[in-house]
Amino acid sequence: MVALRLIPCLDVADGRVVKGVNFIGLRDAGDPVELACRYSNEGADELVFLDIAASHQGRATLIDMVRRTAEAVTIPFTVGGGISSVEGINELLRAGADKVSLNSSAVIDPKLISKGSHRYGCQCIVVAIDARRRASSKPGWDVFVKGGRENTGLDAVDWARKVAELGAGEILLTSMDGDGTQAGYDLDLTRTISEAVHIPVIASGGAGCLDHIAEAFTHGKASAALLASLLHDGDLTIEEIKTFLIQQSLSIRPLES
């Protein structure tokens, strides 16, 4: 059995880690390199570094920050934000990232997924899906891009199936409704996507306590849980979370002694 993963997320804007609620009201949460190094040392299984303003502002990810962050950690590291070409993927991987995360660019040019997967292997290609539950009578979730600013009209489940077919190795699934609320992951969304695809799904958006994290794995069928506010604010540590999940008989990689 493959171990379930805990993944701190570093959302970065203007060179600082930020955190908001429902993708708005961003507040400063610290220096990205310092936080990355701290979580790596504390026993996180992986890290995700997202330049959340890159697509909206139309600029490339800050390569120097990526390089310094990658040099500071000893665990796998995913980088996303403003990646719009195979050359952009190559630049980030050469800067030290283990994987890249595609979001807006994958919607604009789905072939970028297959091109990246073919050249670098599917294990390097993560597709991020930001989903919001529809307010209409039609059940389901819509896919948003541009940092949650633009509704694509795509159905999240259909899009998840499509990116898996195109060669994505993993899906980073964020509930926009739950983001930053600490009210719990959207378990319906997470489970529906997890059961619809054959690739790992990372649950994101809404973790507020230990039970929420366990539920993402048990009820949500996620392969990994993304964490931000809980860790940035010091409410919980990686050690506390792993100890709890192991007590729940979940397959978690223990901390090294």
C-alpha cells in the first residue's frame, strides 16, 4: 500500500507566503524559503509552491525563489503558477522542482499536459483543479482559473477525467468553497473526483482539525492532504497530525527518529 501524504502548501504572492479565505482577503504568512525548510525538517512528505498571482498578472514564476526553495528542502517539491509552455516546465524542473502544477494553462491548451507528460514523464505533471459548487439546480462543480477569478464552465469531474487521459500523473483538487475556512474538506467533491480517475488526488481547501484530515483520506478517498493555514498559524504540527493519523490506523509514513 502506498503511504498517504501530508503536503504543506506555500501560496506565494509578491515574494511572500499568503493565505486567504475563498481565494480572497490574502494575509501575510511568512517567507517561503524559511517555511519550506521548516516543513521539510518537521517531516512533511512533500511540498507545493504556488505563485498564485502569476497567471492573473501574466508573468513567469519567480525562478530564483524556486531554486532557493528547492535547495533548502530534502523532500519532493511541486511548483506551479504561470507555466504556459513545455519550455516553462523545463525551466522549473532544471531549477530544482520535482513536479510542476498546471492550472489555467492546461485549460487553455490541454495538449500542454500530454506534451509535458511525454517529455518528462507523467510523474512530473500535476494538474490543479480549482472547483466551486454550482449555485444552479444542476448538481456538481465548475472549474475556475486565473486564481479563482474566472469560471470556465467546465464540469470538474469531466475535466478531471480528461486531464487523466491526457497524461497527468496527479490532480491537486481545491474546493474554492472550503478554501481557508477551516470548516473541512469538501468530501463529496474529493470522493467523486477520486473515484472518477485512476491517478492520485490531493485534497485541498478547508482543513481545520485532525478529524478533517483523516476524513479526507477515509471518506474523501484522497491520496494526499494539502495543508496551509493550520500549519502556517501554528495550530497543528506535522508530528501531531502524523501521530493522530497513525493512531487511526491510516497508512502514514512515520517521522524519522
